[in-house]
Amino acid sequence: MPKILVISDSKEIESLLKPFCSECTVMGQKRKSQHPDGVLLDRYDIAFLDLSLDEWRDSLLQLRQRLPVVGFSAAEIAVAIEAMQLGVSDIIEKSLTRKAIEQTIAKHKRKFLTHSEGFDEIIGKSVLMQDVFGLIKKAALTESNVLITGESGTGKEPVARAIHRWSPRSQKSFMTINCSAIPDTLLESELFGFEKGAFTGANYTKKGILELADGGTVFFDEIGDVSPLFQTKVLRVIQEGEFMRVGGARVHHVDVRFIAATNQDLKALCRKGTFREDLYYRLNVINIHLPTLRQRMEDVPLLVQHFIRKHAPKRKDILIRDISDDALTMLMNYPYPGNVRELENIIEHTVSFTSGPEILPSSLPQVLQQSPPRKRSATPKMREAVAAYEKELIWAALQEARGNISKAAQILGIYRQQLQRKIKQLRIAT
Ligand SMILES: Nc1ncnc2c1ncn2[C@@H]1O[C@H](COP(=O)(O)OP(=O)(O)OP(=O)(O)O)[C@@H](O)[C@H]1O
Ligand SMILES: [Mg+2]
């Protein structure tokens, strides 16, 4: 159930909304000084704003970028129109009824934050991912370009989509151009489009991604792979917002926001001279760096559940519902060099091969069966480390003394009784 924030002086609205939310906070403009600040706003999924309030505009400007805002009680149609222009996500035109509220909430559900377990379609409850969610929301508020970095498989694409979906451009297109290992000529005609007759086989005019995304967002995936020549052309579009179709002579203007992603170290590429530094700075206005899965292993169980739900419908013969504790432990002990993508592949594979409703260790792929248990922590506690070392020394002394405790004590330079106590304490089998 969503958490709803209501800005209204009306008392009745709280009882109207109560059945639809887990938490409902009503605050009127008389209590404006108590308006939640940005951090607190993040606790809510959706806001209902009373447009009959004198200061509804101020409230809207404060709220609109952080959560969907539904306007209601517009005194005149002109107010409703102005509210739409100022960025309300929706308007309830007639009076606020249960039915209207229910429908509106259902309509905006996709945008709700379930802060505890993820954001948009990105799963994660770890502190590292919560930080990423905060950055996504900040990036969505601005028009600045964003560079998303992180190892392969960390989820750079869903992050780019979430930024677009949460931005004021969400009603316009989100277009991806995959720059990896595509020859320049192809990239250019994809991005800029081409005129009829521009090259052999161009027997029609085609719009490029830039034109199609006008007003929206263009996502350059694997930007680290593009040639210096293409970088120059991209830079021009970013700087001037203009380009020409391949084989064309007319300059086209577009309004797009750029998001780029790479698993390479662009700074290092700049030093090497294979990536333009000016382009790097243009793209890297906001940087969102995604943690590896190894750094956020506490998210593994949630991701596992998510991927089971996602892939289970592929099995028509049985319904796979869950995973056994042992199998989950094995998944928690694997280092995931391929990050979330690898975990998803593992679950997908397992779902197709498992024979019961619960995933058992035996259904997991070979690679997990062999993986050595991960060390619980890189820096063990002093007491544990000392105990392990003592155990090793005593064991070695006992072996040398062929099990003779007096002799082993002599080797270790301690009293026999002391050694006996230690053996008992450390549960060493003699
Ligand atoms: N936090 C997450 N929650 C849910 N799904 C995720 C998450 N992170 C990644 N995924 C999924 O894992 C897969 C790999 O993610 P993605 O393709 O974005 O990787 P990438 O970071 O772009 O890697 P590469 O650099 O190799 O392209 C996708 O199917 C994506 O939906
Ligand atoms: Mg990718």
C-alpha cells in the first residue's frame, strides 16, 4: 500500500484516503512551515495537492520532481490547466471520490517507490543501492548529462531508464544507441539518420535516434567503445544540440538529454588519448557509479526471489516458488564476477532444470558447486585469529611429540596443565 502525502486544509480527505494507503499525512498550508523537506518527501509514494489552496503553486514546485503529484479541487478549469502546465502528473477533475482516488493510484503505481526493497525496476535494499537511488532521483530533477559507470552486469541500463522515467521528459521517448563494436558509418546513420541516396542502398530517407528522441532522452550505451571521429560528432550534438543527417545538408536542432554508460575507465582512456577529455567532461556532469554485487551481498536473497518470480512462468509443467536455505547459502558464497547479470543467468538456468517447486543445491550450476566458501570477513576478530593460530601451533607440537602431551608442552614452552586446558578450550582432538 502506498504512502500518501496530502496538502489540503480539508479534514474529510484523510478519511477518504485512509483505505488506500499504509500511511497518510495531511498537512494544510496553515502548517506550511512544517512542509516536509526533500529528505522526508522521499518517504512518500504520491502526493495529493488541493488546488483550491492559495499557495498551491509553491507546493507543487516543491513536490513535483520528487513524486507524482495529483491535483484536485481546482476551482476553475483555468487552474487545472495551469497545474498541468506546472507539472502535476494528474488531475482529478470532479470532486474527490473513493473511486477516483483508487483509479488514480492504480494509474501511478508503476512510479511508486518501495524504498525498502528497490526503486523503479531496480532491486536492492543495501545502503550502497539506497545511495544510488538517491542519485537517480537527483539526476532526474536536472537536465544535466549523466555518466553511469560500473562493472559489467551491474545494471547500468535499468538505472538509465529510471532516470528518464522519473524526469520531466518521461512522456517523451527514451532511445538507446548501443555503441559497442559497431562501425562508425552504421553508428552515424543510426544516430543522425540519413537522406535518400546518401549511400548505396539508402533508397529512402530515415530519421535517426536523435530526431526520434526529440524532447526525450538518448542513452549512449558502451560509450567507451566509440572512435575519436564519432566522439567529435557526438560532442557537437551535445554542445550545440544540432546535427545533419548522413548525406544531408540541412542542420537539424534537437532538445535531448544525454545519458551515457560504460564499464571502462574513461579517465584512463582520456590519459591514453583514445577518449576526448572535453566529451568526458560534457557527459560526466553527474556520475552514478554502481557497486558490484560482491559489495552488496545482502541484496542477493531479494534478487534471487525477484528472478525466480521473473523466470518461473517459463516452466509450464511446475510452479517454482522458492529456494531452499542450503541453496541460498551457496548463492551467497559465490563472488559473481558477472554481477547481477550472472546471478540472473544462474537463476534462469536453475529454473529450467530444477524438478520440484523448491530450488535445491543439486539444481544449481556446477560453477557454484565448486566455489570455495567466501571468507566471512577479510579482517577476522582478534580473538578468533589468535585461537586459530594457537590451534595450529598446538596441533603441530602434538604431531611432533606423537601425541605425548608432556612432550608437546615442553616443545611449546608451557606447562602440561596449561596445554591440557588449551586443548579442551580449543576442542582439539588428540
Ligand atoms: N539491481 C537490479 N535489479 C534488478 N535487475 C537488475 C539489477 N541490476 C541489473 N539487473 C539486471 O541484470 C541484467 C544486466 O544488467 P545490465 O544489462 O544493465 O548490465 P550493464 O551494467 O549494462 O553491463 P554491461 O556493462 O556488461 O553492459 C539486466 O537484465 C538487468 O535488468
Ligand atoms: Mg549494458
